[in-house]
Amino acid sequence: MTPFERVALGFQIAELAAEGIPRAIAAADTVKRAIAEKRDPSPAEWAELQEVTDALHHRIQAATDREDGGA
């Protein structure tokens, strides 16, 4: 990967992260609320938290695979 390709990948990852910010903020709010209430997240809250992290991870991995040819 050339230096230019690495910079382009960085921008693409930043764009993907920015698209996920509203969901990430909502997930952070869920965690803060659970902490304030001195409880663990409910099963539904855990599922949403896992979905948010999995979705962002998948999008970043897919972008990386496209940029480096899947290697």
C-alpha cells in the first residue's frame, strides 16, 4: 500500500466512524444510564451495544479489505 493509499484509507475509516457517531453516542448514553442506576445493561441494551460495535468493526474491516485487496 502506497503512502497515498494509506492516507485515503485513513479518511475512509474516519468517514465510516463519523457515520457511526450517533449510534455510538446513544450506546455511550446507555452505558452511562446503567452506571448511574447502578445496574448492568439489560439483555436488550447489551444486544444493542454489541450490534453497534460489531457494525462499526465490520464496516472498518470491509473498507480495509477493499483498500488492500483483501490481504
